[in-house]
Amino acid sequence: MLDPIAMKSDVLYALRDTLRTEAFVEVVTPVARRAGLGPGRRAAADVDGGRFLRAMIGPALRVNLEHHPRIFEIGPCFRPEKPDELHACEFTMLDLYAACEHFSYLFSLAERLVTPHIPHAPVRISVAEHIYDQFGTDLRREGLGDLPARMADQLRLSPAVPFKDVLGHYVERELEPRSAGTAVFLTDYPLGGDEPCARLTPGTLAQLNRFELLVDGIEVVHGYEDETDGAAFVERACAAGLYDEEQRLAWEAIEDGRVPAASVGLGIGIERLCMAASGIKDISRFLQSPQF
């Protein structure tokens, strides 16, 4: 009989072992963070300073590149939304950053970290190519143009719906089902999604160096190359409603020359990886001490 807690322990051990062979250093960042992201985005923490429980590890981890070129953290994150079989109020994330590395390195690292634990050899699907086939918009050679409106119309959504939400619905309907019974890396996301810190693919106008790994319908991994143009990042993050105090502090460190602008970042949902490895689509099976 499967022992979910032992499986989670083994997965964590293997992830740490792989990262240490790649010269990554494990660090710890604050769980109670200084910036809110608006209603429903982060749970408030009853501590001095009106802080919030982190929903991701990212910006506070990235500034540690000042001290070491390859860093990672495994820690708890929180979501205020109602839990279900794929979501928990408290869950575990592995996040990492590597300075002065390229997108191809990150993709290869993601494969080395995850594929030993899942029962499928991942295939690769380009979101940009899928959009070109359906809408005729070539994100490498042209901007978004009227793509957001046409995509919203196809999904029967209001034109007022933000493109990041339209894109999320589109991927969920059109591409996530392709991972049923297998594993799929979705790559080449369009500009304007919910990852504004991803870098534009060099030589393109609206395609990002970003990927996600889906295993039988479950998103397990997301990764991206960081945008090195500070002005472009701030503009895109503000447009998506995702620029906050923590992002500002990270960019101050970059502008001061303490943190390199060129880096890559990766996040892995630990319980979700265990779900993908075991075929158990119930995140609660991998949460310790659920009675509390």
C-alpha cells in the first residue's frame, strides 16, 4: 500500500540531492511577507506590520542571488481560496533561481528534477504555435494586436476580461486536456499572461521564455527566464496587476548592482508532484497532520 508521507519524504530528498549536485545552496526566506496583492490573493498574518502569508517564494528568494549564484528554497505557501482536490490552503513549494543562465538550462534542469518521479516521458507543445494555427497570429513576428479580443470571443468571454485571465481560460480549455494520461511541457507563452517577469524570447515581439509542466491534467512545474529590462518588467507587471512592494525591492537590488538581472526561476508544487507520481488526484493525501 502506498505511504504518501514516505513518498513525499523521498521526493524531497531526491530533489535536494539533484540540486546539490548542481551547486545550488538552500536558503530560507520569511513566511510573513510585507506586501499584499489585493483581496483574495494572500492571507493576512496577525503579526506586527500588517504582513501577509506568502503565496509564492519568488522575489524574496531572488535577492539572495547577491550571495550565491544558485539558490533554492523548499517551504510552505498559502492561498485564501476554498480548497479542493487540487488545491490546499497550505502547501509546499520548491522555488529556485540561477544567475546568468539561459532558458535552455532551466528547461533541462526541470526535466532532471521531475521526470524521475513521473510515469510519463513529457512531450512539448508550443502555445505560440497553437495560437498561430488557430488565429493566424505569429507571436514571433508581430504583437498581440486584436488577439486578446478574438480569443475572448471564441471563449464567449466579455472583451473587458483581462487578457491574462482570457489566456488562462484558453490554456485550460484548449491545451490542458492534451496532458490527459501523459505529461506535457507547454512552452512559448504569449506576452500578457500571468507571468510578467518572463523575458521576451530574443528576436520575437510577443513570445515569452516560459514553460509549464502538466501531468495528467495537473500543473506541477512552472519556469521562466527573467526579464532583464527593468522598465519593461514594471510596465507589464503593473498592467497585469502583479507589481507590488516585494517586486520593487527586488528591482532596487538589481538596479544597485547587488543582484544580476539575468537569471532563471523555477517553481515545483511538491504535493502536486507527489500526486503526479502516484496517480492520486487528492492533494489532502500528501498533507501532514491534517487533523490540525
